[in-house]
Amino acid sequence: MSRASIRPLRLVFALIATLLWTCAAVAQDIPGVNFERWTGLAERAETAVDTPDTSDETLDLLRHQIVAFREQFDDARGTNATRIASLRDQLALLEPASDTEPSQQAASVQSTREELETQLALLNAPVLAAEAAFTRADNLVAEIDAILRNRQAEALLEVVASPVNPVNWPIALAALGQATTKLWNTTASEQAETRTAELRRKAPVILFAILAGLVLIFRGRHWSKQIVGQMRKMGARGMGVWGFVVSLLRIILPLIGLTLLVYAVRSTGYLDERGDELLGLIPALGGVMLGFRWVAEQVFARDDDEALLALPAADRTQARFLVSAITLLVIANALVLKVLELDEATTTAITVASFPFTVLLAYALFRIGRLLRHYEGDNADPEAETTRASTLVRIVRGFGLIAIIVAFIAPLLQAAGYYNAASYLLQPTILTLVVLGLVLALHSFAATVYGAITGRGAQAGEDLIPTFIGLLLILASIPVLALIWGARLSDLAEIWAAFRRGFAIGDSRISPTDFLTFALIFTIGYLATRLAQGALKTNVLPKTKIDKGGQNAIVSGLGYVGIFLAALAAITGAGIDLSSLAIVAGALSVGIGFGLQNIVSNFVSGIILLIERPISEGDWIEVSGGQMGYVRDISVRSTRIETFDRTDVIVPNADLVSGTVTNYTRGNTLGRLIVSVGVAYGTDTKMVEGILREIAEDQPMVLATPAPSVLFVNFGASSLDFEIRMFLRDVNWMMSVKNDVNHAIAARFVKEGIEIPYPQQDVWLRNPEALTKPSEKE
């Protein structure tokens, strides 16, 4: 949006604000808001925005003050919210008077409405004023942010003198020599004139700080290694966790030593303001150096088992060396640029002095990019092809390619005169790789801690919790990466403020607090539901006379109702107005009716199965299509049947409700078994009947009442056919009983000499004389 189009909007906001200030003065003041100060600040900010020469520092200061007022206005928008909602509800109940009402009653209703509307207008006045002021402040913040971003973009495209032009080299050398000489001369003069007595007085403290600092710098890493070695000898539990923690001492102890040395030098008093500012940069640069080195030792560890990237040992050694070289180059470049900056050197001197460091950094980055580009994962993995195609391998190779590209482009940009663009591209790339290495190290540490707690060891890295922690680490690194790539803290603060304000759904506004409230209430309700289900299933229902299927139905129904109530309570507690979603719900209903009808049908059928219970868990059923087995689970959408082959068949609930289902064990386990057998013609049928009845009555699973029966059912083509019909006390033993009966029949028939015939067939020959006719050869 151009400034010309913004100015009319400012005039409109100013007029609205003036009117609303008047209303607010008549109604009531907003607590904690100084409108006079805000008006002056807003006018100064508008003037500064319209002035092209306003410095970035001034705009940042104005923005900070406007943001503070905007937060006050945002809070003030909820002033009198409860009373306003009450008055609106009362007005909604007072419908306009109709012509059929008595005039006295209509006048009373109208008078009440006017009184309520007057109160509502008075209460709304400060709210509307805060709303208008918030909008004005938000627009000013947006304008300032747009100006600062435009200036940042223009600075990136700024063209300066080329560092490869030999004409510019003497200028840079002269500027660097002058800055160094001035810094040294100032320090020497101070030393000669004023600080001898002060040095003598503080000599013991200075000497102690120097000695302690040197000991921590040169012995800190050795001590940390000794601690790890002692822990390994003692067999400390969770060595991976403690090794990671102790490794941090390699950063902390030398950094403390470096800080002590800086303190000792500052305490001498021989440095002026320039030297003191340059010296104050050393702990930060030392921290960068130690941090870079620590990340390199974690990612490219010497031990194959501890390395986070499974590169060959030679490549890891080379990577650690390159990271150390990059660290030294970054520190040297920062010190040189700081010396030139303190002397207010020209841009030409700065770009020429930094160009050798840019070339060396680009070369080291190129070498690291090549190592990452050829990353192949764990070669010891038998599924090497799968590992190469894994997400981590693709990500590492992708960043390797980016590093190579940046290593080529950055020196060329600076050689062409784009110093800011080259700096913006090269150093953030290096820092991004370091941050991602840090994320990888922290994720490995989290997986190690989780493995130590659960006792799963290295296998815990594939579980859900470490993966979720890795996702959180990536999300936490996004603001850091944004700052590295040029985002301002105010930009991140603006995004966070917008996130805290939330988004509107109808007349409701959802904020992160609402999300947390929703999640907390729903989690409590869900856990309470599961606890109640467990108590019912294990303690209450087993003591009743309800069958197993009914118990499962009650437990499942309680789960559905509990989750629904938990969701409803969470929505209500979060302040989400469901009435504003009526239109969306109507559209979803149409979509459900057409696109999700099968799912809804199965859901309703599942509810019917749980309430009516034609089948229950544990029943032996047979459904359409010949599938037979035991019901193992009745869920919302489908029912799981375990067949006798130990395979699961998933049947939609709608098929069970609308189709034909045979339930062999519904209500009880009684069932009838029929065993058929045939005997040869000529066998005594009464004897066979008696034998079969004895065999049936001898089976322990066969009921005495009703007694088993033997029927002579048919004169077969080859046999006399009999059937044994017997009722079993548990039909699940049907096949076992049939097997025992068949064995008993076979043994008894052999003993009694009863024949079980084969199929008999008569063969008629048309010309039997052909069988006795001699052959022609004879």
C-alpha cells in the first residue's frame, strides 16, 4: 500500500478517534490508558513515517512505544464485556411491540428498550474508543515495519567498491593500519599516565583471575574427559546421558576461564573505551568458537557409535578440522571488522579487508558441502538402499548442495560489489548448519534420556516420544533461524502478539490460551472416562449378573458418552460459541449425508449393535459370504471376527444389522451335532441303532436331556444311512466331539464285524466274447 493511499485512511481514523474520545469522556475513562500521551505519540509516529530521513533507531523506539499502547488497547477492548452481554440478552428478550398489545404495555416495553439501549451505548463507548485506537496503533506498527523491511532490502542490493580492484587495496591497508595504531597508542598513553597505582591495588585479584582463567582454558577439557573416564570405570548408569552433560563442561569451563581473563585485563584500567569495547567482544567470540567446536564433536564424533552422521572416520576428521577453521576465520573476521568499525572506516576498507576471509570461509564451506553431499547413512545397515532413501539422508544431501551453491555465489557477489548480500548469504548459511547440528545433538540427547528411563536403550530413538521431541526442537529453532536470516526481534514479537490475539470464528475469538484450556479440559475428561471404564470393567460389572457382552456394551457406551461430554465441556470452557458455526455445521451435514453416508450408517449400526446386542464379544457367528468365527471386538465402524484359521475378518457394522447373521452361541452354548454313517446292506439295523446310541451316550459332552437319538434315515445307493443327533453342552467343542464319535464308530464296527461299504457299481459288457477271442498274431 502506498503512502498516498494510507494518508486518507489516517484522516478517517483520526476523525473516528476524535468522536470516540468524546464518547469515552462522557461515558467513563479506560483504566491505565493515557489518551493525551497516546495522541501525541501517534502524531509523532505519523510525522516520522512521512519523513524519509527518519533513522531506524527512531522508528524502532516509536514502534516499541506504540506496541505498549496497543497492548493496553487490546486489553481495553474487553471492558464491560459481561455487562454488555447481559444488556444485549435483555434487549433480545424485549421484542418490538406489536399492534395488538395495549398501548400502556407497548409504551412500557419501548421505555425499557430505550433505557437499556442508552446503558448499552454508554458501556460501548470506551470499547469502541479502544477498538479505534487499537486499529490506529496496529496500522502505525505495520507502516513502520514496512519501512524498515524496505530499507533492509535496499541495503542488501547496495553496490560498493569491488574488493578485487587493486586500486582499493591501499585504502583498506591504510585504514586497517591507522585503526590498529590508534587503538595501541591510546592504550599505551593510558598505561603511561594514570593506571599504575590502580594496578598495584588490584594486583592480587588480577593475578588470581589470570591464573584461574588460564587453568580453566587449558585444563577444562582434560578435566571433563577425566570425569567421563571415571564414570565409565564406575559403571555409572545412563552413560550416554552423563557423557552428554559432562561434554558441556568443554564449553563452560574454558568460557569461564576466558571471561576471567577479560575481567583481569579490564581491571587493569589500561584500556580506553575502544579497547574495552573490543575486549568485551572476546567472550562472545570465544563462546561461538567453543560452541561450534562442541557441535562438530557431537555431529562428527571420533567414535563411530557416537557420531550423529555416519560418515567414514576420515571424513569426520576432515569435517571437524574444517569447522575449526571456519570458527577461527569467523572470529578473525569479526575482530578485524570491529577494529575498522571503531575507527569509522569506509565501506571500501571494510569490504576489501573482509574479502580474504569470505574466500576462505567459502572454500571451507564448499568442502563441508561436498562431505554432506556424499552422505550415505549407515553403511552397516543391511537395508542400505532403504537408508539412502531415508529422510535424514535426503535432508543432509540437500543442505550439502545448498552449502556448495552458497560457497560459489557469496565470493562472486562480494567481488561484484554486493558486500551486504554476500555477508547476508554466507554467514547465515554457516550459522544455519550449526543450529541444525545443535538440534540433531539435542534430539539425540533426548532419545538417550528416554531410552535410559524406559530401559529400551538405543531402540527408543524410533519411538513416538523422541520423534515428538524432535519436532518441538525443530519448531523452537525456527525463531532462531529467522533471526539468523535477518528477521528482527520486533518481527517475531509481532507474530507472537498476533498469535496470542488468536483468530475469529464467527463472533468468537480463539487464542492460544483457549487452545490450552480446551486441551486441558478434554484431557482431564478423557482420562476420567478411561478411569471410569476401567473401574466398571474390573470392579463393578463382574459382580453383577450381566453377561459378558452386556458388560462390554456398557463399557463402550460409557466411553462414547464420556468423550462426547469431555469435548462439550472443553468447547464450553474454552469459550467457543458453537452457535456461530451453525451455517458451517449445516454444510457439513449435507456433506455427511452424501459423501459420508456409509461411515454414518456403520456408526449408527455400531450403536444399534451395542444397545440391541444381537451379537456380543465372544459369540460364534457366521455372516453372509460364509465367514465364520468368534467376535473379538465391536467398534464404532466395524466388527472384528477371528476365524478358526486365526485370521481377522473386518465386517462393516451395517452388514451385520441389515444382513443375515447366524449366531451359534447367542444366549447359551448349547448346540446340536449330527454325525452321519452308512452300513452295508444286510446288516442288522437294530443292532446298528443300539451301538450308535451307546457311543453317543458315552460322550461326556453330550446332554442326557434331551437324550441323543439315532435315526435310520435312508436306503442309500450303496449303504443303509444312519444319523446320530445329539445335543452338546458347549457347541464350541463340536469338532472335537465329532472326531471322538467317528473314532468310536470305526472301532466298534470292526469289533462287531459291521461293514461300512464302498460305493457299488455294476458294469455291463455288450460283447463279453471279445474277452476270450484269440488275437490275430496267435
